[in-house]
Amino acid sequence: MDKQGLKNYIIKNLPFPDRTLDEVVEFFEEITIEKNEFFLREGKINEHYFFLQSGFMRAFTHDIDGNEITTNFYQKDSVVFEVSSFYLKTKSSENIQAVTDCRGFAISYDQLNALLHTVPEFRAYGVKMLAKEYMMFKKRALELINLSGEARYENLITTNKEVFQFAQLKQIASYLNVTDTSLSRIRREFSKK
């Protein structure tokens, strides 16, 4: 598989000299994750940083009653990893599972860390990506507090339309923190607009 998608993603987030970028992407190995296979299981340490070139994945955890709660969706051309588990080497409280067959490129923590310490451009990229992950987490936390279910649904349609093609409605409802019935009502109202 061609690594051009990976290169484009890195360049989109921070420009790199071509030669340096070629050296960096050599550390990423192609991997395939089949539908329903886990990239990460709860209780395990996230060992790899994964660029999803094709496919669709979701992250989920369980509430105190044992119900699955979707915490994130990953569409193609995005980075997949559980930030705290990856960087702090702690056991994850989330699962990350392929919803469809997925292909992309992964790099281990040790390899990524070596690049961060030896390639100044990649270090800047790493800092930017960590800040981006934090901002996305903060934004989501505030949306769950400040926005109605309808507004969260509208944001999801705007930012990740593929969710509605690949994810189950109960997964979308749990991600939006609404009941299945509320999601059905919200969808009906949006279809009338």
C-alpha cells in the first residue's frame, strides 16, 4: 500500500522537508485490521499509533451497568490511539474495534519516541498532534454539557457523515448521550428540514 495518504496527513498538520518526511514514514508498517477485530482491548496497553488509511473504527467503554458506551468514531485519514494509555503506558479503559475492514500504517511507541527525539520536525508534529487530541477531548466534554442532543447530532453529521453509513444506531445514540428513542425522534426532525 502506498504511504502517500500518511504523508499527506502529516504535511496537512505540519509541513516537512520531503527527505525528512520520507525518512519518518519508513518507520510506519502497513497493517490490516479485519472487521470486528480489536486494535485495543480494555485492560491492555496501547502499544501503537495507527494512521487509518481506509475503513472505519470506533472506541467504546462500559458504564457501571455494563452497557457499551461509544466514546469515539474514526474515519479514514485519521489517527487512532488511546492517548493516555499510549503515552503513559497505562492499561486502557477503552476498546478500539474495527467496524469495517481497515488498512493503514502503525508505529510502535518506542519507534515514535525515537523519532520525536531525533527529528526536530517530527517533534513539532508530535506536540501539535497531542495538543489537537487534547482540544478534541475538551471540545467533546463541553459539548456533552453545553449542547442539546439535537445540536450534538448536527455536529456529528457535519464532522463525520460516515458514522451514519457504518455505525449502528445504538452506538451513535450512546456517543451522543441520548436514548435510542431520542435519536429516532431527532433523525425524524432533521429529515423534515
